[in-house]
Amino acid sequence: MSTSSNIKLILYFNFVIFLISFLPASSLMASRSVSLPLFQTSNFPPEDNNHRIQVMTPSGFKLCLEGRAFQPGEILLVRLEGTASIEQAWINGSGQKFYFFRKNSSGETKYYAFFGLDGELEPGEQSFELVIQKGDKSWEVTRFNLHLEGREYRKRKLRVASKYVEPPEELRERIEREAEIIRVIFSMVTPDWLGDGPFIRPHSGPVTACFGDQRLYNNQRLSFHSGVDLAASPGDKVVAANSGKVALASDFYFSGKIVILDHGLGLFTTYHHLDRITVRRGQMVKKGEIIGLAGSSGLSTGPHLHWSARVGQSRIDPLSLLALSFPGKE
């Protein structure tokens, strides 16, 4: 991607964010706010090991949260059910908004959201609120707490080229520009679900480095590993973990050749250190479609695939995606 293209991309995203800032703020709502406890549900099939809880609102809406675990670094699939019509709804938490989207299936309307618990979120009680605008334009705000279990991360020491620990001064501007591009991409929310059912692994190789590993490079720079590394040979095919839109296909200093897929509703997956990229920005790809070939570009100690996921600004373990039954395509 050229410098002029990068600048245009940033200006475009900032313009969209500027427009979003004029949406009505929750502080202007005529709402009734209540705090309710969560309780375990028993109307889910017991054959898997996922954790599930629900909360009822005063007007009868039911909020169901499901995840592999209630821990930092996990994604929660959230369903909102009720007989009254819903104009819009979202969850506030961790300084972010997680929006619901409407899906019609077999004549029934359902509402879903993806809720990310950042990998460095403090364990213990965390406060959230469910905001609903009903069909009659009235508002309801329900506050609830979610208890997060602790999560232990490994510590690892790695040796890499010194230019990745202390980048040359002439490259600092490039590194900052690339970080800003990624930050802006993750701040955008596509208002539709682009995925198609459950996620799949982008490569069959075993996990060689875990989400959250505390990495000390050359005994100098400590880094939080925001994804998983999958063993791969140079030239191995890398496929899309789910259907979506290519938000980025470029060559960055640390990430090397990188692809970011937007699956909608603030959910992204990223694929780093590729040897070759076979898709372009703006292209729609299907689950299982080849998006590149594995390699060792950028900050890498050898051929592998670094696979990561985000819900907004929340860094989540991509393996947690595999535990959930995501909605199919419209």
C-alpha cells in the first residue's frame, strides 16, 4: 500500500468516525435504569462445555451470554430475546459499545451481538449495561455485573533481529502510521453480520505459541502476544476463518505481509507474517477461501501463521471463536 493510499484510508475512516459522533448520546435518553443479578440458565443443551448466563430486564427482555469461559481474552456470543419490537440495542462495557444486529430466520426475528473481553482486563466483578431502544422509541437501561475468572499467561524469551527491538529512527514514522491504520480499522463497525456460521481454523498446524504469552525480546522489550501461532511451512495455504470483507492487505514492519478480515459487528480476524497475499482490500471472501501463503515476513523467528482476533479494541483469543455457533448467512 502506498503512502498516499494510507493517508486516504485514514482520512476516510476519520470522516466516518466524525459522522458517527453526531448520533444521539445515551445521556439524552428518557430511560429507566435498574441493576439486576445474573443467574445460571438450564434451558441449553448440556453436551458442550460452554458457560452460559442470562439476565431479565423489567420489561421482559432476556439477555443470554455464552462463551467458552468468562475470562479475559474470550469472546461472548450474546442473544437478546423478547416479544416487544427493538429499534436498536447495545452493551456498554470496558469503554466500548457492542451493537446488536437483527437477523430474521424462519419468520422469527433474533438479535445478536459479539462481546469481547480484552486479554488484559482485570479479573473479578466487571460492570456492564444493556441499552435498548424499543419500537415505541422508549429506552430501557439495565445494569449487570459479570464475574471474570483469572487467567494465567506464560512468560517466554525470544531472540530476534535487533532492528525489531530498537527500530531505526528513519522507520519510526512508518511504524506509527501503520499502527494508526490498524487502530482506525478496529474502531469501525460494519452494521451487518458478514460471516457464515461457525469459524474454522485458518491452518491445520498445531499451536506453538499461545494467546497472552508475555514475550521478552532480546531481554529488552516485553510484549503481550495478542494471538496464537500455528506451525506452518513456507508456502502453506492460509484460508479465511469465516466469510467477510478484506479490510487490509498490506506489508507492515512488525506484522509483515498481513490480511485483516472484517466479519461484521466489530469482529475482525488477522493473519500475519504471510509470504504472499492473494486477496485485495475491499474484496469479499468466503469461509475457507485462500487469502495467502504462510511465511516469515516481519517480526518473526521462523515460518508460521500468527492468527489473532478483535472485537472492537478488545484483543481476544481466536481459539475462543471455534467454541461458538455463530449465525449463518442471511
